[in-house]
Amino acid sequence: MPKQKTLASEFSLQGKGLHTGLNIHIAFRPAPENYGYKIQRKDIEGQPVIEALAENVVNTQRGTVIAKNGVQVGTIEHAMAALYAWEIDNCLIEVDAPEFPILDGSSRFFSEEIEKAGLVEQNAEKEYYIIRHKIEVADKETGSSLVILPDDKFSVNVLISYDSPVLSNQYAVLNDLSEFAAGLAASRTFVFVREVRTLLHNNLIKGGDLDNAIVIYDQRIPQEELDRLADEIGLPHKDMKELGYVNDKPLVCNNEPARHKLIDVIGDLALIGKPIRGHIIATRPGHKINNQLARMIRKEVKLYEVQAPLYQPELPPVMDINRIRELLPHRYPFLLVDKIIDIGKNHIAGIKNVTVNEPFFQGHFPQEPVMPGVLLVEAMAQTGGLLVLNSVDEPERYSTYFMKIDGVKFRQKVVPGDTLIFHLELLAPIRRGISTMKGYVFIGEKIACEAEFMAQIIKNK
């Protein structure tokens, strides 16, 4: 199981803000396990950190803005994309302004500094949000849509379309996160000349210049008008006789705008709070619809503390029933785990197939067979016992005894024909033979039961 990662050392960057034009200092610091991405405004004394999560997004008009207690931080998506692409799970970001520096309008500087700082693995296991079925959001007015399909890794396809003779249809692809640094990170944001006056009047590009955005001239405008716009932005006059790109610096690649939109998709979906295993198809994406999808998935993450383990019946088990019988003393009719499908240092996943032939159904209840809740707890305990035994040498010489069970909740009944998926995870390292763990019973993706356990491992006499 992959481990969580943070920065091996801190780093800082400095540059202008796109919206404010301020000179901004930003620092990225290592963070402890299960910390996530958190941002703190250092220019305001005593301000709490803001979690970079979808529910804290307050504005997507020109970049993604998050807030807490009325304190905002914006244009975070390029940095978030770099953190996500380098598979960093935990990072504290300190900034002395209401936005991140725009730098060159891409993720390049963030990505390069992360590579220099290096990464370090942490003890906690990385928690993925695994796409199990198609998820889709769409905006009929704009024609935008995002679709996520099941996949065993993270990948993205982006298609953009504009009513423009210069920038019409483009696509970009990310097949693996390892492609980000070399293939995507340097792709800059872009703007149309016809939009510039509106953006200026709304104070949205005070720090904009030809070094931090691709400027697209796709509708003829009188030269006098172009000169006035240049004066407002503080740029030199440029004689535009042909439609095209205004910048002196050439495009990084022919589909640079599409690649930048892909960066935005990654940065906005990083606000889910967990890395995704799934394939994303984004058609005409933008911050608004990106965050709509992120909020939808974020609600699922908050609703269910843990996802059901991925169960693929065709794969061989990690432990079959014969090995389970070697480790557990339980026998018919009280052995309630059929196989183990996954096990790590801190977690375990097991399976029980419930049939109508279970002896307890004779009396619970003859006319409406329901598996007793106490046996669901017992089945979790047996699965947890296997996790604890897996931590010692010669596990056949030990037994586990449960000392305490807390927080038991039953969410739905279990009936014949159900396949129970158990997931147990240690809440703290095993010390002096004592372990604490949280357990869940799933039917499909729904939680049927949950509880917390304390167990002791004892050497057999």
C-alpha cells in the first residue's frame, strides 16, 4: 500500500499577484500525516489555517478562491495541481496576500521547486478515492461537462472549444502523473484581447502582463483601442495587423491552452482531499464546473469516513479459509470470515458470504431472516484479530482477545444473499500487545455496521 508523502524540505517563491498586482511571498512547508493541504494568511495576525477543500471554495470567477471566517486566498489551482501531481498528501502553505503569486501563469515554478525540495514518505497509508461507477456533471448553457470513469490510476483527457478563428478546438491528455512535470507544468493561462477591458474594469488582472499569460487576438479591434488597452495595462504598444497570439514568447507547445485547462482540472479536483483513481474526460472545463464535481465527490468523502474495499471475486485471496483456520481458534458455527482480500501493516479487508443455511437464521427470525448485529460485531472482531496476528512472528502461537468495544452503530440489516466486506484499520500502533482499531461492515458501498475495538494479543500456553 503506498504511503503518504510530504516535502523533504521547505521552499519559498515570490512574484506578483494577478488580481492585486501585489508583490507576494509564499512558502511551502512539510506537514504531518493526515494533514492535507492547508493555507495560512501570514499578513493577518492570528488567522487560522484554511483547509484547501472543495467546501471552502467561495469564488471561481477567475481562478479558484477559498475562504474561512471571511478571509480569502485565491488563484490556488496551479500550486494545488503541482502538489497533487507530485503525489504530496500533506503540506502547509503560508502566503502574505489574498492570492498566490501568478509567476508565469503556469505550474512550472511550483513543480520545479517541489522537485528540488524532494519528497519524504510518511508512516500513514495513502487513502485514495476510488471511482466505482460513472460520475458526471454538465452545464447545458455552456456545453461544459466532466465525466469520471473507473480506472486503476489517475488520468485525464481535456477537450476545449471556442468560437475563435485562432483558438477553436484543442485536446490534451495526461496518461500518468509522472508526465506532469515535463509535459504539462509549463503551460500558461490564456486570455482573449476582447476580454481584457472587462477584466480590467472588474480589477481581475491588475498584475497581468505578457509574461504570465497567453494573450489571444482573435477579433479585429482598431489600433487606437489596442493602444489604449496597452496603456491601461502598462504594456508597450504593439501593431497588430494579423490575428494570432500577442506574446513575443512563443507557445510552449501547439496545444498549450488545452494543457493549461488540464492543469486547472487537476488543481481543482485536488480539493477533494484524497487522490483519485479514475479516468476524467473534461469537455470545455472551467473552474466553476470543476469545483461542482469536486464538491459532489467531497460530499461522498465526508458522508462515508472510509470507502468500501475494492472486492474482485476473481482474484485469489490473501488468506483463504484454510489459512484462517490455522490462525483463528473459531470453528463452525462461529467462524465468520471466509477469506482475506487485502492486508497491510495498519489495515485489513475480509469477506463473508451470507447464505440462508446459516444456523442463526433458524431462530433470527424464521419468517424474516436477519443476521444478528452481535454477530456482525463478532465477524469484525475476528477479521481484526487476523490483522493483529499478522504483526507478530509465528502468529499460530498467539491468540487475540477483545477487551472493549465502543461506538457500535447498525445502519442497515444483513439478509441471506448479502456479501459482507469487512474493513478494519489500526487507530494507533500496537503497544505492549494492545491494539485499538476501527471497523466497518459494508454491503456493496454502503455501511451496514461500524464499531471501535480494543484487543490484546497473548501467547498461547
